[in-house]
Amino acid sequence: MATPAVTLTEMRNRWLRGAIAVVALLLILGPSLLRLAFNVWLGAIATGLSFALVALGVYLTFRVLDFPDLTIDGSLPLGAALAATTIVAGVNPYWTLPISFVGGAVAGTATALIATRLRIHSLLASILVTTGLISINLRIMGRSNIPLLNTDTIFTPFAAPFRGALVRLAGEGATRYASNLLTIVLIGLLVWGIKALLDWFMRTEIGLALRATGDNPQMVRALGVNTDGMIILGLALSNGMVGLAGALVAQYQGFADVNMGLGLIIAGLAAVILGETFFRPTHFGTATTAVIVGMVIYRIAIAAALTLSIPFPGGRLSLDAQDVKLATALLVLVALWLSHSQKRG
């Protein structure tokens, strides 16, 4: 009877360490969170929702397919480049969304074909495609950056009516929040609609085969399912969503840049890990919700970290915009440690 007691004690100790880490993180970031202006909070939420499809794409490849894929670092700027160039050319901004999805899906398919047909390791295959996409994105854009400040976007038809409704509800002073609130509403509806479609697809026969491919490929092959085809489908869906996210981010931020996907995989992993750590999802539907919320939490944490100020002898430690990647790496490290502690418990 001694073993269960020891096991329970170890479980309590591990959960206690996790709780202490969370409390310590809140104590460090708490004052910064309180210092954030309301519009900064809204901006972080809007940015998190804009990148939420990246989290869904990363979850699909890393968790469902067990396929490490770095293609998203190139497929997001590809989607942004396609959206920006077509908008500047006079195409309806809403048509840029399926165009960007298809562009990202083609990039994911290229990675999957290299990995499955040429039998090259998944990481190397995705690095090769991402490297090639840098030149392709430059070819599409013609230069490294395309501004969208004076062009119509998916937000333009709703901007004036939304601002008018906001003035009637909360007064003239609320107009400074109009842009972020409109982004939260419009992109939020789009993201949750895509999440619902993905949840439905994963309950179909093909979706179940896709999920089974990541869980037990040998068994799936024994049942007559083409696992290579499932990998191609999964990466096409994943990078298609990331390409669509690129179109959303470009139109929200007002520009497309060839380097806007640099280090994106870390942000996607951070959202997935944070969502799983805080919400402990038990099935696919709750997992997709968790990673979307995880991306929003990640963006809020980054916004808070940039206002962080810790007193030290002889001065104060603070983070600048150039330290975002460092803050992201530390946040992912803490989330990974918490996740590992919970799994061991």
C-alpha cells in the first residue's frame, strides 16, 4: 500500500510546483497586465484572433498528424503576399481569402510530397519549402513590403456603420476602440466559423482516418488507408489555414512583409501548449477552442511582457520590441515545463 501513497504525494508535489510557477508568472506579469491600456488589451486580443488560424494549423500537424512542419514560416507571408498584391490590383478583398488559402495549401502540399514521395525527413522538407518560399514571395510582391493603408480591406464595408453604432451606444469617445473592436467581431466570427467546419470535418470518415494516421499509421495502413494521402491532405489543410491567416493579418495590420512569418512556428507552438496546459482538452472540439484561446493568451502575455519593468540594483530591467522573440522563447519554455510536469503527474 506504500506505492499509491508515494504516487499521490508525487502527484501533489508536481501539481504544487506547477501552481507555484503559474503564481510566480502572474506576480511577474500582473503589474504589467494592470498597466496595459484598454485599447492595448483589445489590440492584443485582435492580433491573437488574427493569428488563431496559425494555432489551428500547428495543432493539426504537430498534435494530430505528429508531423513537425516548419512550412508555416513561409506560408503565412505567402498568404499575405497574395492578399496584398491582389487587393492592390483591384480584386475584392473577400476574394483574397480563398486565394490565400489555396496558396498556403499548395505550399503544404509541396512539403508533404517531398516528405512522402522523396522520403526526405519532414523537418528538412519543410525547411526546403520555406526557404524557397522566400524567393517566391518576393517574386509575387515585387518588393519586400506592400502597404495597404489606403486600400479597401475586408473591414472597409463595416467600418462606418460599426463606428456609428459604437457612437450611439457608448459616445464619441468610444471611436478610438472601433478598429480593434471591429477586428475582434469580424475575425472572431470568421475564425469560429472555420473552427466549426474543421471540427465537423474531423468527425467525418476522412477526418477520422486523418486523426488515426497520426495515432497509429501501421494500423491505418493495415485497414487500407493511404497514409501518404492523409499526410498530404493534413498539411494542405494546415498551411491553407495559415495562408488564410496571412491574408487576415496583412489586412488588419495594413501591410504585407516578406519577413512577417519569421519565427512563427514558436508562436504557434506557444498557443498550442498554453491552450493545452490551461484547459486540458479531452477531445478535438475542445482542443481547437483551447488553442485559439491559447493564441489570444500568448498575445496578451507578449503585450504585458513589453511593459515589464523589474527593479535591479543600479537600474531596472525592461523589455523592448526587439526582445519579443526572447519573451516568446521564455514563455514557451515555461509552458513546456508546466505541460511536462502535469503529464508526469
